[in-house]
Amino acid sequence: MIKRIISALFVTALAAAFLTAAPGHKGKAFLKALQQRDSVLIADQLAYGVHLEAVPEGTAFELPDFEKGVTEGVEAVKPWNLDTLKSKNGILDVEASFVLTSFEEGEYELPDLKIVRSLPGAEPDTLIFEGESLKVTTMPVDTSTFVLHDLRGQIRYPLTFKEILPYLLIILGIAALVLAIIFAVRAIRRKKGYIITPADPPHIVALRKLDKLRGEKFWAPEKQKAFYSGITDALREYMAARYDIGAMEMTTAEIFKALKGTEFPVEFNDELKELFETSDFVKFAKMTVEDTYNAKALPMAVKFVTSTYQAEVENDKSPSE
């Protein structure tokens, strides 16, 4: 019991002494390098702060702000940090410090550290800690042996086979895939009996299509649309190839207008124009054509194809033949 009373009286005495310290109390700040060297070099970082002993719990401190710089040539790189060094019976030993550095050689007088402390029920007072001196040096250069060299270019190492191998494998794989596709297509064509033959001349194609329309079964009223469409489509395709016009996309009037500037024989103009117009009426107006006209429609188209082809052959022959 006696020991507890003595301990309580000791704590109370320390707290009272700390609270009644006179405003403007002075101490000494500390400055310690964070690098283990015998001198401070440019960009070295140092801890700058104070030790506060016998601090009662609940004491508040207002620390100076150095975010805009400590002094000319010296900058703060880390903010204030409070570290409790020792604690006993509500009495603390505290270290308050921040990290600074300098990027210029020279001697600097660091500012005094003014810390405002406050305890509940007591007036705030200011603790002043005398600033330290900081000397920053650079690494000395031995000018007697120093030789200035040009900047070297980037080192280029030769490619190895191991580095090229993945790209070679990719290229070979693509080539093998293309060849496999080609052989597969050829095999399928041979299996199905596909034979690649040159395209037939336009007149052969037209006559083959017209020949499929022979027979009176196409004259029936319900089949006249297919009959006349087949005739005119075969003639359109032949005219497009023979006279180099866009007959497949043209109307009847546009076709015969375009034929006027070609070698189209005029003796077929009226008959073919009537055939095309009749076909238009059958396809679009659902007109039914008489059997007499149906009988001469197909022969008229065949005569036009054979006559114009024969004329072309005769024109291509030389006089000596």
C-alpha cells in the first residue's frame, strides 16, 4: 500500500511539473542521418525532431508545418511521426520527427522547432527547440584520373536459333495448313467427279438454255411466265456478252437503246423488241399469249443467236481464207 501511494505521488509530481512549464520553454532539437556515413551527401535523408520526456497521457501537440519547405535548399520528404519510446504509469517518453533532405551542396541553418502543447484544463504553452546546422557535400571527383567518355549506344545481341524457332514453327504450320486445305479440296472434287473445264462461248450457253424450253408444255397459260422469262433471260445474257452492255439489269427500253451504238443487226430490232415487250406483259400484267405467237417466239430467239454468231465468225476470217 505504501509503495502504491509513493508511486502515485511521484506521477502526480511529474505531471504537475510538465503542466506548469513556463511558456517559451527551450530545449535542443536533434538531427540524425538515416544513412550510416561519416558525412551527409546530396539527397541523403535525415530525421529532424525532438525528444519529449515525462509526457502525461492525453497531452496534445501542435507541430510546425514544413510542407512548403524547411528552409531554402532543404525539403521535407516525409511528414511528422510521433513514436512512443517508453511508457510507465501514464508517463511517456515521445520522439517527434520528420524526414528532410537537400539536393544542393552547402551549409544550412535549420529553423527552431516550436511545438505547442496542451493538456485538458491547462493553458497551451510553446516549447522551443534550438535548430541544428546541416552541411551537405558532394562526392569528390578525382580530376587527375577522370576521363570523359562518350555515351555508348544500345547493345544489340545477335538472335539465337532458340529465339527464331517459334516463328519458324508458326510459318511452317501455316504452310502445312494451306497445303492440307488444297489437297483436301482436290480430293473432294476428284471423288465427286468435278472436272474443271473452260467456260463455253456465249452463243453455246444461250442455245443450250433455249433448247431446254422446247415443247408445247411451256405454252400452257399457267407456265407462260416461266417460258418467256427463260427466253428473254437467255437473250439478255447473250447480249451482255456479245455487245458488252448491262442487259441483265436494264429494262426493255434501255436494252434496245443501248444496242443502237453496237453491231446489233437492225433487221432483228422489231421482232426482238416485240418479244421482250410480250414477255414483260406476261410477267407483270399476267397476259396470256396466243399459240400462234408462242410457236414462233422460241425459233425467233434461236435464229437471232445463230445469225449474229455466224456474222461474228465471218468477220473474224481473213480475206485470204
